[in-house]
Amino acid sequence: MEGYLELPTCTLRYRISGSGPALVLLHGYLENLTIWDELTVELESSYSVLTIDLPGHGKSICKQEVIGMDFMADCVSAVIRTAGMDKIYLIGHSMGGYVSLAFAERYPSWLKGLCLFHSTPNADNHEKRAARMADIKLVKEGNKEQIVQNNIPRLFANQNLERLAGEVEHIKSIARSTSDIGIVGALNGMAQRPDRNHIVDQATFPVTMIFGRFDNLISMEVAQNLEDRHKKARTVYLNNSGHMGFLEEPDQTISVISSFLK
């Protein structure tokens, strides 16, 4: 079932399928809910799967200059209420992980488990924040295509680019369809988000962190530092993935997520 939720500051698209315990999947920057289609098919026989176009992405319209992670988390909570869900498992990919952490801070009693999928609880460093500001400048100058061409291939492990050329082009098409104002709002929101390592430290629910060994965005050093810091969390490495494990290693992703959910 596909539906739309009208809120005072945005319109949100969502999809629900399957039956069983509630599972919410949040996509990343320059993506939309369709990235979860294949995973949903695998999980909907055992779970009620809710996917959402985050504000400013896909068909979720939001025209704010800053679309903060807390704001997105509140939007997610509104959709969950609309869907009649109670306790949920939450999986966030990349930016969706940042939103998931904000959700965990604001609605901890709703969570049965949290999975950060190619995402970290760290705030942006100076270099990353500057890169986001540079991308905002490109968008405002009408050069969104430059962001698509530069950013999307980097999401995949270098050795997977030829094998997954079709998937790379598909993600590029999703990125191109993302509105300029949505891109600017999300970039501002990510740049301003706080460090949320304390959420993982203090979690009273299971936390799993999934990293790709060939991720161009999250280095192995960063991933291993997080693994060392968060001893209570389960850390899993996908051995032939960059930042898009659900496309690069789908079978391994299903195995890890099924283990997380059980």
C-alpha cells in the first residue's frame, strides 16, 4: 500500500507491505524509498515493512532551507503513527542512519532495535562540512548534474563499478530526480547535525553497525574506531562492498539483517 501524509511543512510518501513485527527502512541522501524494493520482497513475509521518502527526497515535498535530522525524525514518527505501528525495528542507510539516531534520541521507547547501515554517529568534521557547502553552491548555480556524476560512483566499491554499471545508473537517475531545494535542505541538515555517539553508548535496545570494507565515504579506520568504542553494539563488515551493500552484496545483506531482526 502506498500513501501520503500531509503535514504542516511537508508532504510525505510512504509504503507498507507484509505482516508481522514492524520494520522501518530509511534511505540515504540522493535516494528514495525504492532502494529498499528488493530487500522488502525478502522480508515482507515475516515483517510489516514501512519505507518512507524522507523530506525533500523522492515524492516527499519539503521546501525548507534546512531539513534537520531531528525534523526528519519527527516526520518519520508521524508516518509510524499513521501506519498504526508501535514498537519498531529501525534500519537507516547513510543519511537515514543519521535520522535513525535522531529518532532514537527522541523516541527511544519505540525501538526494538537499531541498525546503522553504512552510517556513523559521528558529526561532520570540518572537511566534510566544507564539502557539503560546496555542493550547495553547485546546486544553487544549476550544476546538480556535477554532484550526481561525482558522488554516485563513489558510493560503490571501485572494483564493483563495472559489474554494477546498471545499478550505478539507476541510482544516478534517482539522484537527478531529487529536487534542488531538497538537496540543499538535506545538506544543510547533515552539516548541522550533532555527534550522537552517546545514543549508541546508552542504548537499551540492540544496535548493529554494518560497514563496507571498500567504502569510499567511511574509512576502515573510522569503522574500526567505532567498533572499538561501542563494545555493546554488534559490528559487521561486508567484504566486497562500498557504501551500497544492499546492491553490492545483497545475499550477505539479507543474512546480516535477518540476524539483526532475530
